[in-house]
Amino acid sequence: MVDPTSDATGYARLSPWQARAVLVLLVVTSGFFVGVTLSPLCSGNVDKDRPGEGDVALYRAEVDRIHAGEGYYQAAAAELHQRGYPTRSALNWRTPLPMWLIGLLPAVVLGKVLLGALALGLMLVTFEVLAREHSGNIRLPAACVLLLSGPLLLCILGDLFVMPVLWAGVLIALSISAYGLGRPWLGVGLGLAAVFFRELALPYCLLAAAIAWCSGRRAELLAWLVGLAGWLAFFAWHCTQAAGWITADARAHPEGWFQFAGAGFVISTAQMNAYLLLLPQWVTALYLAAALFGLAGWHTPLGLRCGLTVCIFLTAFAMVGQEFNQYWGSLVAPLLCFGVVRFPASLRDVCRGATQRKFPQLTGRTQ
């Protein structure tokens, strides 16, 4: 059994042939991801000309209207119709948070301050969680905090703070970190806050509820179920409110959400990092492969929760989402940093296991 507080990863327990197979899989996966980014399967919304000003401008306009005294649905209806967004389905209407919350603040810029504070809190909590796991060794926690600056920098750049998915991504990472600190009730609260801010956080909440059920934590499971029931009521109310503003000439979305874009779209979502967005996408391909490799070797309960969360979202992204939904990657961008920071130790253990030689034991005396 590998000691969770040591620098060893889950790969340290592999046999030589298993380690060699994992090493081959890493090379093949990395090559495949890079190949996708250099092929027609490549996906992404960076530096592409699109009609209109985009979702950031839409949400910022809604916030400004709310700050001026309009109701959320009144503001959303005006901006969605004016900008030519499809509105026939209630699912095309975002839930009120965080635009409504930011619009009620004394100054809109305080929304950026609030999200920035949550991001800073995530960095501090991450450092504490990883320092505990590694018995006070600060090298890995410090490296992870440095990596987190990439996805979290988006929280304070321009008007990106009005994007609900950014809030949800930070809250999911905070929820997972709260579990790492041994505060499951805080983890439940932060996870439920994430789904109220953006319904795309629902897979994480369902996963956390399933973990509570499998672990026999009935009180925690009940809290998740009650919270999700409250969210369902909230979402149903939202749909009825949005339906009241849908006009007879409302435009429907020309394409469905199930695009099955596969690895191309998945890699593009992993690019939601201030540093990766400035680099060729093949760099993101290697970054994603490193993150998955590192997460697979994280053998603690916290690592299992983080790894399963990433796997569920990336699997969903392989099936659901269009090219312009690349920003959905902000839901898991902070979590990928937890995997990348473990890549060096994981690679060390796999290479060590792959090069290990086992000799038959000699019985009897030598002559």
C-alpha cells in the first residue's frame, strides 16, 4: 500500500509490465491529442470572427440594466432579442445568478472583486489542503497555486466576471477543497451554490451525492437531495418566468446541443486558461494528457473526487456542446491544475516501475 502522505503516487504499486503499458498509453494519448489539434477535428472559439459581441457583452449589458433598476427577465429579454439570440426555448435563458446579484451591488465592479476574492480563497485553501496531504511539504502546494493562477486569472480580466460558468467553476473547486479539509457540510453548500449559479454544475452535485451514498453518509446525502430538490424548484420557476417573455416570433437554435465533437471539443475546453489561450492548441493537448495522467495517480479520497469530477465533465463535453461553448471548460479548468502538478512524480514512478528488473531468488548455496 502506498502511503498517501508520501511523494509516491498510485503508479508506485504497478508491476513492471503494468508500468510499461501505462507509459505506452501516455505516449499514445499525448500523440493522439496533439494530432487532433493539427487535424480538421480541431475545435475552438479563440480568435474566430463571430456575429455580435458574444456572451460576455450580453451578460454585462444585462448587469448594467439591472443596476439601472430593471428586473432580470426584463433586461434579459431586451438584450437577447436585440442581439439576435435564440429565445424560443426556456433553456436558452440563463438563470438569474450571478447577473442579478452583481446588478444589485452598489457598484458593478464589486462583482469582479467578489469573484476575485473567491479565486484567491481557492488558492489559499488549495495550498492548505495539499500541504496537509504531503505532511507540510510546500513544494507541490506552491506549484499547484502557481498553476491555478492560469484559469483563475480569467476571473479578473475585463468583464469576464459576469460569466456564470466562471463562478460555478470556482465554487466546484472550492467544494472539492472543502472536502479535503474535512468540512463536508461546507462542501455541500459550495456545490449547491455552483449549480444555482450555472445548471451545468449539476453533474458534480450528482457525483458528490453518489459518493455520500456509497460511503454511507446518510445525513450528507440527505443534504444533497434536499438542496437539489430546492434547485429543481428554482429552475422550474426560472423556466416559467422565461416562458412569459418568449414571443411568438422567437427564434429557435438552428442546431442541437448533442454534437459528439469528441476529443477536439474536449481539448478546446481544457484551453480555458489565461496562459494556454496565448499558446498553440497542441500545448493544451499535452497539458490535458499530463493532467489526466496525474489525476489517475492521485490515490487519496480527495484525488478520487477530483478525478471523477474531471472525467464526468470531459465525457459530457465529448458528446454535448458546440464550438462556441468552449468556455464551459472553466468548470474544470482549476481541477486540471491538480493533475498537472502531479505529472512529474507520476512519470517518475511509472518510469521507475517500467525499468525495474525482477531476478529469481537464488536458493541453496553457491559453490
